[in-house]
Amino acid sequence: MSLFGEKCARCGTKTRHEVDGKATCEACEKEMELLVEASKEESRNCPIDGTRMSKEIAHMIVIDRCPNCHDVWLDGGELERLKGGVEASALMAMANGFTVPFG
Ligand SMILES: [Zn+2]
Ligand SMILES: [Zn+2]
């Protein structure tokens, strides 16, 4: 690890934070924790076409996305967090299919 920090292995942001010996920024560490949590939950099937949905993270919110019709579904708890003001930016990301923000 260099004095000036390294690039996060996941998103490329400069960071001095490390997880398991790999440069990982704190935001990514939190997201990975969320994904680990999410992976313990059952995947659900798309209510429209029955395709098994995959879990994604958008701005710290776990979402289920159907790979077939690209619809996005939120758990009840995630809706609560949205109400708490997490946001327009997360909704935009979901709507546009970007789970990693630009720039
Ligand atoms: Zn990162
Ligand atoms: Zn679907």
C-alpha cells in the first residue's frame, strides 16, 4: 500500500482503505457488505415473466432486477430507506440501469 493510497479494486476511486489486503474504498466496502447480506436472501422471480431476478446495488440500496424485462423491484425495507431521502439519484440510477454512477 503506497503512502498516497491506491485505487479501489472495485470502482477505481483513490483510497487508503483496505479490505482483505485489497484497496477498497469505504463506499465499496459498505456495498459489498450489503451484497453479502442480500445474497443470503432468496432471489425472487419477476412477477411479470417469472424470470429469476438478480440482486444489484444502487447507491447503497439493494434492488432486484429482472434480466429479461429489466424491471426493478425493491424490498419493503429499501422503500423505507428511500423515504428517508436516499433519493432521487438512486432512483435515477435504477431507471437508467446504471448501478455505478458516472464521474
Ligand atoms: Zn470503491
Ligand atoms: Zn421480468
